[in-house]
Amino acid sequence: MRIGLISDTHTPGTGKEPPPEVAMAFEGVDLILHAGDIYISSCLDWLERIAPVTAVELGSKAHFEDDPRVEEKRVFELEGYTFAMVHDLIIPGMGGEVMQGTLPRQFTSEGSLPKALEGVFGAPIDIVVFGHTHHAVIEKHQGVLLVNPGSPTLPKQVRRLGEVGILELTPEGPEATIVNLTDYR
């Protein structure tokens, strides 16, 4: 299974729809996971022309009350893996945002990331997809894969073409990559 990962589109502030390079990067995906800061359902409609969409949004009921594609946070199974999705990933015991390289410093052999995530999501988790920081992250720690695809429109809070993620689920395990959308220009 091939999954497109996207977050922090900030539509319509960054444009009427996501950049066309997103559609090129997501060509052939089976599913799209949007990790929040969507703002308007037409963004999800646009993505749904590519593949089915599952999304999370902080304060989801304010903007997406009747949209079954969007919840505040999610836990679900795909291809034998338990996924968790949330926009702003706050892990008890961490003093800040989840950024590349922060998990090994926060969760040493004495601290359990899987237990902390189970406390957040109410179940053991294999893969977490999140957003909010606008910084792409792929980090596997203590058996859990965490992926933040960054932002296609505001990477690192700068308005320019950014990135999305691709997650491949295979019998050998999950593998995530960050795709720089400028490669499609």
C-alpha cells in the first residue's frame, strides 16, 4: 500500500487549493492522510480527486462538523499496522515539539516512547502521522515510526513550494520518504 502524507496546507491563505505538484507527487497513491491545518473542505475535495482522504484537524468540529473525513485525532488499522494521527503531537515527558533527532534525547533506554504514545492515543501504536511544526520529520524510535510530512506551502514557516511524504506499507515494514515538490517543476 502506498500512502500520500500531507499537512499544513493552510488553504485558502496559501492559495485556493494545494499546489499542482502535490498531485504529481501523489500519483498512484492508494490513500492520502492529511495531518491538519486544512481550514476548508474544498482542500480535501481537491485531494480526493487523487485518492480517498482521511484527515485530522485541531478543533475539527469548528470547521468540519459534518465531514466524516475529519476528526480531532484518529487511531486505525491499515495492512496490519496501528496508525495514530493528530495535528499537534504533544507527548508527555517531552519538553517541546517532535523534531528530527529529539526523540532519542527525550526517550532514552529509561523512558518508553511506546508507553507515552499509548497514553496519548489509548492503544499501542506502530506509526504516528502528525503536522503542526512545518518541519518534515521521519524518525523511528523504540519501534515506532513518526512522520511529519512538513508543509507543501509553508515549509519551515516560509511561503514557498515545500514537501509532502510518501509512506509505503510492505511485508518488510513501513518506509517513509519526504518528497521535495520542487523536484516536480
